[in-house]
Amino acid sequence: MAEGNWTRVGEFILMSFSSLPTEIQSLLFLIFLIIYLVTLLGNSLIILVTLTDPMLHSPMYFFLRNLSLLEIGFNLVIVPKMLGTLLARDTTISFLGCAMQMYFFFFFGVAECVLLATMAYDRYVAICNPLHYPVIMNQRTRAKLAVASWFPGFPIATVQTTWLFSFPFCGTNKVNHFFCDSPPVLRLVCADTAMFEIYAIVGTVLVVMIPCLLILCSYIRIAVAILKIPSAKGKHKAFSTCSSHLLVVSLFYVSLSLTYFRPKSNNSPESKKLLSLSYTVVTPMLNPIIYSLRNNEVKNALGRTFHKAFSLRICIP
């Protein structure tokens, strides 16, 4: 419905991978479906074993359970709609649906940044203050840190999403992405967005850099503490407790930085789609795999869980 030179948009069209041949889109659907199912299964298993196995009731696995829950939510926001666009060519998304997708994308993205910093602090306390670790990271402290990790996503997502969708949209309603991310939706706005763009840039830098600096500081202190350990075996054991988290952090921040902090001249829509896949689709799948393969306690707990389930199945007539 036209209002002056503006158009009231009732829905958006996600361009997704529509420029690719149908055969390639069908192949992508199969690949992303497998990744999606592996992500849900892997993170659900992490949640299950950290809840049921008494050996995994330490603070480290409490935060890992939160990370797995967050990754499941992140995937549910992005992947089902993307699979729909690839399989049924259902590329439309309602105005409200687009706003909700963007809101939860911001919410889970901010929460993951802060939670990864919280997990780094947990590793810092465990390695640098091992004797006081159980006292410092008691159940009440864990709960407070978890709430502090999840909460910042609410105000940030609310402000950014509400502000962006309060602008008038004009011309095309085609979003050149596979989900409603802020930059491609912002291109459809027909109003002065200078203040919003400043807020978005400053907000993104703060949300990404502050947790990143906290993680960096934590690992500098961890590295210093590990170097002071006299035995090679002790150093290896201390490093092994944080190697999985360090790898997960590296994957997440490298892909995020390449997506949002590259110069615009080097940031074509197609390359951004590929980079976005790394932290929205691939990283949530890799996280449980990394923690399972590189952590003996998780591997042993998974083995015990499967053994109990198999034994129970044999016992049932």
C-alpha cells in the first residue's frame, strides 16, 4: 500500500541461494539438512550427558550445557527457513517473521559472545586458582554468570530490531541473504539511517570486542600460569582442559570478524552468505564434536550413557 513515496511492506523475499541452479540448491538442501540434524543431535547429547552423568556436574560442563542450548536455539532460528527456501522454494517471510528472526539472531549472537567470555573466566579460575575453584564457582555464582550471559541479548536485540523495523521500506522487498540479517534488510529502507548505522557499528564492536578482550586477558593469565607448572605432564593436563574452548572461540570469532569487519569493497553479498554459513550453520555443529573428541571426560560420559541405554534395551523383554 503506497503512502507518498513509501511502500508498506507486508512480507520480504529471501533471495537465499536462488541464483544457483536447481540441482545445486537440492544438493545444498541435503548437506544443510544433514548438518542441521547432526547439530541438534550433538548438542542434545551434550545437554543430556551433562545433566545425567555425575562426573560432569562441574561448572565447566554447566556452561557447556548452556552453550549447547544456545546453539540449538541459534540453529532453530536460521536453518529451518533456509531449508524451506531450498526445498520448496518458499522464499517469502512475513514482516513480523523477519523481525522475529532478526531479534532472536541478535539475542543468541550476543549471548554466545558473552557466554564464551564466561567460559574463559571459568577456565581462568580453574587453572590459576585451583584450590579456591569450588568455592569461587559455586552453584549460586554459576547461576548468576549464566543469567549475566543470557540477559544482554534481550535489550540489544530489542533496541536494534525495533529501531530497524520502525523505518519505512520502499522499492524492492528482496533481502539478498538466506535470513533476515541487519545489513541486507537495512538496504531496503528509504529514510536517513545514519544514526542507526552508527549505533549498529558501535554496538557490534562493543558486543564483539569486550568479550573478546576478556577472553584474551583470561588466556594470557592462563598461559602464564601453565608456563609456571614444572612438569610437562602437568602443563599438558592444564592446557587440555581449555583447548576445546579455545578452538571453539577461534572458530566463532574468526568467522564473525570476517563477516562483519571486512571492508565493504571486499564484502560481496555472495561472499557474506558463505561466511555467514560458518557461524550460523557449521560452528554450532562443530562445537559438540570438538568437545566430544578433545575431552576424555565427555567421551567417557557418552560411552557410559550409550552403555546404560543399550543395557536397558536388552533388559526390556
